[in-house]
Amino acid sequence: MTAITLGFKAFDAHELLCHFVAVKSGLYKKNQLQVELVDITFIAETELPGHWFQASCGAALASAVKGIPQRVVFVAADKPMFWIYASPGIKSVAELKNKRLATFPALAPPHHLANIIMSRAGLNVLTEVSLHSARDDTARLGLLKGGYVDAAVISSAIAPAKITGLGLNQLCFFGDEIRIPTTGLGIDQAYLDKEFELTRLLVDTHKASLLLIQNDSALVGRVLQEYFDVANEHADATSVLYQSCFTKDGKTTADIAQAAINGLAKSLNISTFIPWQQIYQF
């Protein structure tokens, strides 16, 4: 068995559905791979070991734009799996004017994606929305349920059907608003050059996992229940919803890839043009 380390920033279906489908279906075993998970949330991007893969393509992209040689070799999802939910009475993103939003910390890509969505809705996020950074979905949802905020950004760590059952309003799904490669496989350029065949084997394994995600709803439902705490009564609906967020072949389009680079570079005040092929090496 060949040992591989896969880093994650969020233990949710958005980042890890491909991985756990590969575990559950025996794809790793078939390809003689032993994949270990490591939480890299609090590891500085400059200190990430060069031989570790990471599931957060958004983080890999951010590193690459800043000059750290991370490369994205596989895109699992280019529809960001995040939602904004609000208390009853708030029906749209525009109605968040002068309201309180529990959101991700500023270091996390979803924080900036939420700001983009609110800006497109005509809001000035610096003056018209009170942003309350919270560490995880449990905290953000708790703040919303407790009335300490008026809305919250929630990831796939909590099934949308569960949130709806709480009587909260879904204001938007990020994937309908923004297309950006957010999850998949990122790796250091030097390691990619050194271990190209091993990288390709892992990519091919996750591509096979994608096929199962798209074609075997029952398997996806079992994975969601076992690894992501999705209740049995929500498993089928959640499986179908999540299937629509994942790519068909582990790639995104050139337009989406270039727009992702340009948008992030702009937000980081980087004026140098970076062609998409430099970062996305499928």
C-alpha cells in the first residue's frame, strides 16, 4: 500500500465526499492507496509539507496567486457548497441591509465569497452589514438560532434539509451565484513533478469516485449518514442536491478557472496576470 496524506480545512461533504466515497466503495483498496486525513486549518500555507495533498482548492488557489507553488490537479466541485440562511421575515440577501451576519473568519475563502454575493445584491458590506466572524457552522447556526445575529453562512457540514426544518429562510446558495473551483486536489509543484504517476493515480481514483457520486445516490446517502451525520430522513434529498454541485470529470472550464484567479488576485491587490494553465494542471 502507498501512503498518502490528504489535508482538509473543513470536515464536510464539500471537501471530503470524494474521499469517503472512495473509502466506502473500496476504490483506495483497489488501487493500493492508504490515504490519511490531516486537519490543516491551523497550518500556515508556507508551512504545509510539500508532499501533502489538500482538498481545499480555494486555499490552494489563494496560495498559488500569492506565489506559493500550489497546483490544482483535480476539481471536485466548482459550485461552492455554502448557503446564507436568515431568521423568519428576511426573504432576500438585499434585506440584510443594517442586519447582522454570522460569517466565516476573514482568512477563509467563504468569507469573501459571501461579501461578493452581498455586494452584487447592492449592499456595502463595510457599512451596511454587521459581520460577526465565527469559527464553525455550529457557532454560526447557534448565533442565528439564539437571535444574536439575523443571518448566517452555513456550509455542507449541516444538511440544508435540517436547516429548513428549523424554520429558517434560505436566502441563497453560493453555487448559484458564483462559480469557482473550491474543492478537489491541490499539491506542490515540486512534488507533482517528482511523483507525477502517483498523483495521477490519486486523481484517477477520485475521478472514479465522482462517477459513483453522480450515478449511485444510495451509496452517497450511506456515506452522508455514516461520515457526515446526515439523518436518514434527509439522506436522499441531500444526496441529490449535493450531486448537482460536483463536476462530471474532475475539471472545470477555462473561463471559470481564469475568472477565479482574476477575482482572487484583485481582492489581494495583485496586478500581475496569471494564466489559468499555470495553476490548474489537469
